[in-house]
Amino acid sequence: MNRDASIRSRLREGPIYSAFPTQPAQVSSVQDLYDFICSGPLLDKVGLTAEKVAESIDKWLFYGSKLCRLFQLNELYLTIPEKARFYHYYIPVFLWCEDQISEHRSKFKDGEEIPPLVVWIMSLNGCCVQYPFTIFSTVLDSIFIRIGI
């Protein structure tokens, strides 16, 4: 089987999550999303400011889109709780982890072996800590950073 046929066969695997919505999407602007992000409870705790959010809004959009695909949600039809889960919790924590990784790597010169960085993320019992781990591992894998349990 040639490479193209192999790729096509893998693309056909699995269920298709496509359905037409029953009502029109309430499309909000990037400004509305920015305002929503800035109202989140974790921004100052993870070292983010409104200016930093504005400078990295493309990242927020990218990660939000990635999360929607991961959870098989339509980004135009997110409920307020889904939007809050992504933009108030998952993405800010992920961006904090990304900053920690970057800061850790910057302490070493090119060619030097970089020791592992251990990041401990706690969650209340019953808060489905597996979801954030799955998200972080998926996104980190996509930017070629290995993680472990």
C-alpha cells in the first residue's frame, strides 16, 4: 500500500462527528473573547496580564480550536461553562506550563543536556484531572515536547 493510500485509509477510520445545528451560531468577535479571557480567575495567578493576552491572542485561538477538536465541540456553539473551562482554566494553566518549560530550557546552553522539568498540577478529588492531562499531553506532543506520568 502506498503512503497516500495509507493516509486516506486512516482518515476514514472512526466515527464522523458532524451535525447541523438547530439554531444559528451566536458569533462573537475576537474582542468579546479577549474580554471573556481577561475576566478569568487565574490570569494574575499564572502571571498573565491583559497585555500579554492581547499579544498572544493567536495562541489562545489556536489552543481553543485544538480543545474543541479534542472534545469534539463546535467552537461556534460553546456554552458558557465550556468556554470558561477552556479559556479560564485549561489554556491559562497550559500557557503557564509552557512558560515554565521555556524558562527551564533557557537556563542551559545549546548542546547541554537539559534535565527533566517536573511540574505538579493538583486538582480537587473528583475534578477529572485526567482531562487536563490529556489536553496538555496532546498539545505538548503537537509542539514536540515529551511528557510522562
